[in-house]
Amino acid sequence: MHSNYEIFLKLLLGTLLGGIIGFERQAHGRPAGFRTQLLVCVACVLIMMISESYYSQGIANPSSARIDPTRLAAGAMTGVGFLGAGVILKTGVSIQGLTTAACIWIVSAIGLAIGAGQYVAGIAGFVITFFSLWVLRIVETRIPRTIYKYVTLVTDERGDEEAISSLFARRGFEIIKMDYAVKIPEKEKTYTFTISTREVVAMNTVIDDVTGISWAKKLEISS
């Protein structure tokens, strides 16, 4: 059985670790922020303590039903998985919230570790998590990466595929994929490009190039 001192220690430690990670998420404007991460961590601490309490009672009194402490922990992780799925948003072709969802998941694991009395494991997991969220964010911004853009260009019947391709190539873009459609009888052409580059290219230069083409009617660019 847990003593009152141990119960308060675990709950306060879960509050502290979950709150710090939540503060980092809140500071960067993420949907699951300070209160959410804190509550998830404290809830997992409580779940693990309750699970261990029932297990201890089963050992002390063999006539009572024994409960496997890992079952409640597994149920908690499953529930947190649904909570994490709620913060993942798909906007157009981009997906946001994956890091926040993973953060909720690791915070629940930290809470379960603290609730089970695995203080070293819980604190070590917290340090790694905080390091990856705060320090590696700076490193990540300095890593050269491929930038993808999705371009939709509407032209009249004079639309020239080769001219459009050479325009993007001239600005340092590589065409990964191209689809097109023709509206009949207007003969209006719609080109859909997936382009990529490893250089920082100002999109206003591309816009200026396209708007200078007489047969271009509409341009949409998304990330």
C-alpha cells in the first residue's frame, strides 16, 4: 500500500513534469498545452497507483480477486491514443499536430512510470522529452531539407506544358508530379504540379513569372 507521503510525492512529481512539458507546448501555441499535458500526466500517475493498490490487496488477501496492474496501464495508453488523435489536423495536403500527439503519449508514459515508483525512468523520460522539444527544435531549423509546394495553374487553350515546366526549373524547382485536366468546350486547362527544392525560393518571384504569362488565368500555391 502507498503511504500518504508517497501518494503526494508521486502526484506532485507528475504535476511538475507534465506541467513543464505542457508549458513548452503552450509557449509554442500548440492545441494540447499546459493544462492538458499536466492532467494527462497526473491521471496516469493515479491510474498506476490505483492499479498497484489493487494488486497489493490481492497478494495480501489471496481470497480476493487479483488484478493485473499492467491492464489498467494498457487501457490508459489506449485512451491517450484517442486523445492524441484528436490533436492531429489535416489542412489541405499538410498534417499538423503529430509532435503534440506524440508528446501526449510520452507524458502518459512518464506518469505511469512515476505512479509505478520508477522515478529514475520517469525523470529520464522527461529530460529526453524536454530536450527533444526545446533543444532539438533549434537544431531542426538548421537542417537542410526538401521543401514541397503544390501548385494549381489554370490557363486558356494556349497553355504550354513545356513553358510552365521551364519556368519552375529556372527558379530552382524540380517537378515531382504533374496532373492536368481540360474543361470542354471552353478548352480551359488546369495543371496541378508537385514541386520541390532544397533552396529557399521566394514564391513571389514565381507568382510574378506566372502572372506575366498572357494565357495564365488563375494560380494557387500551397504547402
